Amino acid sequence: MSMPLGRLCLRPHASVQLSRFTSTSTDKSSTQALDGDFFALNKRISHLIRTGQIAQAREDFDRMEQRNVVTWNSMITGYVKRREMAKARKLFDEMPERDVVSWNLMISGYISCRGDRYIEEGRSLFDQMPVRDCVSWNTMISGYAKNQRMTEALQLFNRMPNRSVVSWNAMITGFLQNGDVVHAIEFFERMPERDRASLSALVSGLIQNGELDEAARILLECGNRDDGREDLVHAYNTLIAGYGQRGRVEEARKLFDQIPFSHEKGKEGNRRFERNVVSWNTMIMCYVKAGNIVSARELFDQMRERDTFSWNTMISGYVHASDMEEASSLFSKMPNPDALSWNSLILGYSQVGCLELAHDFFEKMPQKNLVSWNSMIAGYEKNEDFVGAVKLFARMQIEGEKPDRHTLSSVLSVSTGLVDLHLGMQVHQMVTKTVIADVPLNNSLITMYSRCGEIKQAHTIFDKMKLQKDVISWNAMIGGYASHGFAAEALELFALMKRLKVRPTYITFIAVLNACAHAGLVDEGRSQFKSMIREFGIEPRVEHYASLVDIIGRHGQLEEAMGLIKSMPFEPDKAVWGALLGACRVHNNVALARVAAEALMRLEPESSAPYVLLYNMYADAELWDDAAEIKLGDADRQQADSNEIARPDFQCLGLKKCSRVIIKYQ
DNA sequence: GTAGGGTTAG
């Protein structure tokens, strides 16, 4: 039997491949099927599918006068890759003739859809197929392994006629994914032969199970046994990264030093047990993650063959250290900066507040990708240039870039910052279309809606989250109720949260105290403050004190409030004094108001608010001499009279007009 | 055209 050379050695059951070049029954003669045009057409289809142009591929496929099994299989691959199993199945059923690959493709498609229903479908095909090759068995085994069904995986493994290295590797990965370290190691030691993936699979699986030292032991053994040399570096690199991720940098370095290092040039690679570029890069990365930029740089300077990775790791290290001088100096020396290098600079400059520089790099970079857009938009948002963020978001859509969870999260924060319900709702729609059940995004939606006053809508989202709520969801919802004066709802939700054993954080208590403040619940506020400390061991922060001062002060117990301020273990901030001043205003305590106002003036000399408030109080009490001592500018006096400041209109470009914002003095 | 795996940015 003649077989295309090169395939033979990979396929123990290669004889099933016979139908490879036979034409299908509806097609013309087989001699014609072998001409150059035909191959070109098949090649074109597979190219279209590789590049994701499935619709075009299908058009070509439908137009083809003759097809062979490869044509059909290519088309099926396209649907399988997109998990469109119904379409794949339809083609599969229509095929005039199938080979092993057709069956294997379908099985692997069903398997990667996950879910038991799909596995059963794959298994049923596996059982029906006339001849199975190595790939069929391995697909099925790894399918079971990936879905935590090791019993069935093992059954197939035992029944399998000619096991390959892949079968063993799949079993090892499967055991490790199920936390079965013992069987994984046992299988690894029993393997008749290993390839470059075997050690990698074992080591990375052991790392996932937290068995780093066990992995290190096995590696040392393999090194001593002169065994598995080909991929030993590979495995060492994996383990170095594992130690690094767990902050065990010194152990990572010990492993790095264990790898032999030759000074010969151009001999690096996986074929010899010897440090390669990845080893260096990984070690540098460990230092960067640990914040040890000096050691990272030392290694970087020692390297002979730096690649893009090395440069980018180093640049991102400086970015994390907010050292933009070094970051940009490296960038300018880098031979071929890629998108990642540019993005790191954009990120770094926005991080330190240099939006113009960040934007310069953003405009100058030759090939923007999604991360570039996201970094720039997030940069605007973090620096509170909300309008800049919205403009860029609009431009992004005009230029056809699709937003993802990161984009949407930034723009949602922007909507919240602008209190722009219209924009927020647009983003909400996009979230529904592009992301499935993302907890942080849902949390941001809750915050956005409640900040915009749509507390009902916020609650709808909160409700829909069901079991996937985290503390932040609870905090957002309780905080939303609190800030809108729904104290009963806030406290009820807080009670429910505790019943469900969700541990509150200091933020939860800010919201709870805030709710009490709004509703004038003095005793409730006091007892919540106490329970925070005693039941949950949360140290009160300045925000909690400010809230409690507000609660007590507004109730008229100004002296007690003042006492609380004096008892604070840290300096009161403007919120604390502001709360006291507000309470003094309500209860007409001019003497204490003066103390609070003066403290505020020291903390924020540029703010006119305490002056205005004190002025009004003096005026009400007809203390004209005191009032005269407060020097107000004309503008401030007008404010004192009207009690309102108006901000000019502004526009969110390309999307909508925002309404006038009025800020009222309390 | 199918089965198993090392390092960088939001």
C-alpha cells in the first residue's frame, strides 16, 4: 500500500488513510482530482479556515466542482474550530466517503465543547467508527481526562491496542488535573518512552497541585540519570516560573543555577541540557514579579542573545516600578519593539499621570491592538479625564476595534464618574452581547446604576447574579441603597449577607453606617460600629469615624461627637470635620462650628465651603462682627447667597449630550 | 484536515 511519506511514522494505523486521494462518488475521475488546480483550491480553503474566513471558505467549497475527503475535512475543521457542531455534523452526514480524520475531527469537536452531553456524542461516534487510529483513541482519552472522568479514560487506555507517547501524556495530565499526583508520577515512571511534552506535562501539573519540591526532585533525578535531556530545560523553565509565581525567588534562582551554561555561541536550544533564552527570561521575570528590578537588570545585562521577550519583560519591570526614565531608555535601545513594548510605555505613562506622553506613544505606534486601546482608555479613566476616555472609546468603535471586558469595565467606570446613565446603558447592552457572566463587570454595573439613581435596575442585576455574587457585589448594592436613603433595604440586605456567611469588609461597614446616617438611626449606628470591631475584628478607619460623627452629631449630641473625634487614633480628615460642621449648622452650635471650620480651613485652604457655611451661620445668629472677619470674594458671596454652583455644559463626543450639572451646598 | 506542553503588556 502506498502512503505519503512522513505520515507513516506518526500513524500506527495509517492504512486507513487510503481514501486520502480517492475522489468522491459525485466527483469526476480521480486522475483529474490530482491536477494542480485542485490542490490549489484545497489549499486555499484550508488557508481561509486558518485565517478565520469561514464564510468565504464555504462559498468556495460550495462552488467546487470536485471535492475529495481532504476538502470535506477542511471544511469540517472550520466549523469544529468555531464549535459550530450542528453545521459540522451536517457536512459529516452528507459526506460521500469518510476517512479516519473525518471521524477524529468530529470527535475532537464534540469533546472540546465540554459538557457530558457532548462527550457522549463523541463517544458514540468513536464506537461507531469502522477503523480507529491512534489519534481517535488519544482524542477520546484526553476528552475524558479533561472532563474529570478518569475512570473512563483509564478504561479506554487499558483497551487501547497501540499506545503512543501521547496516550501516556494525556493520562498524566488527566491525573494531575484531578489532583491525583500519585498516579501521575506512577504513570510517568512506567512510560516505555518519553517525548519533549512528557516531562513538561508532569512538571506543570505538579506545580498546579502545589507540589513544587516533588517536581524539583524529579527534575534533579532526570538530570542525574542522563535521561530526558531533550526537554529538561523546558521543564526546568516551567518550574522556575512556578517558584517565581509563588514568590519563592531564591529557590527559582537555585534551579536556574543548576542548569549548565556554556559560553559557546549559537548552541542554545532544547536539544541540549543547557540554559536557553527562555530560562534567562523566566528568571528575569521572577525578579520583576518580586519587585527586585536590580537583580533582574543584572541578569539582563549578562545576556548575550536577548530576544523581544527579554526586552519586554525588563521594560514592563521598570513600568511596574514607575521608573519611566529607564523604561523609555530601554525602549529606545530595543532593536525591534513590538505592540507589547509600546503598550507597556502607554500603560506606564498613564500610570504616572503623563497622559499626553502616553497618548503620543499611542498615536505613534505602528500597529495598535486591543490592549493599546484598553490601556489608553483606562489611562484616561484612572486620571479622571472621562471625556477623553469617552472620545477614545467612540473612536475605537469607528475604527472597528471590538471592545472586550477590560474596555467595558473602564467605560463603565467612566459612566459612573460622569453619572451618565445613557452611556452606562449603552455599555450595559454591550456587556450583555460580548461577555458571559463576568462578576467584576456585573459589580460595576450595579455601582453605575445606583450612582445614576436607578436603584431598581441595580437590584435587578444584583438578583440575577445569584450564587456568583462576591463581597464586592454585596458592598455595591448595600452602598447603593445607603446612598439613596433606603436605610431599611440596606440594613436588611446586610443582615441577609451575614446570614449567608459572606464576610463583610470595612467597605461594607462604610455603607452600613452611611445608611444609618441617612436614616438618623443613632443606636443602630453605634451598635454597628461596635460590632464591626468586636464581631468582625475590623479596625475602624477614618471613614467610619466620619460616618459615626455624622450620625451622632446630627442627632444633636455635638459634644459626644467632638469627644469621638478626640478619641480617634489618627488625625481627623476633612470628612470628619465636615460631618461635625454640618451637624453644627443644623443645631446652630456656633462655637463648635468655628472649631470644625477652622480645622477644615487648615486642611483645605483653597476650599471656600467652610467659609461660606460659617458666614451663613454668623449671619443667621446676627453675629455681624464675626461675619465681617470672614473674607469672601464676590463670587463666593454670590454662592453663599444662591447656595448653588453651576458647572458649564460639556459634551461626550460622538455619543450624546450631557445635561447640566448642579452641585448644591448642604 | 486530528491527540498531549515553557517566559512578557490591559
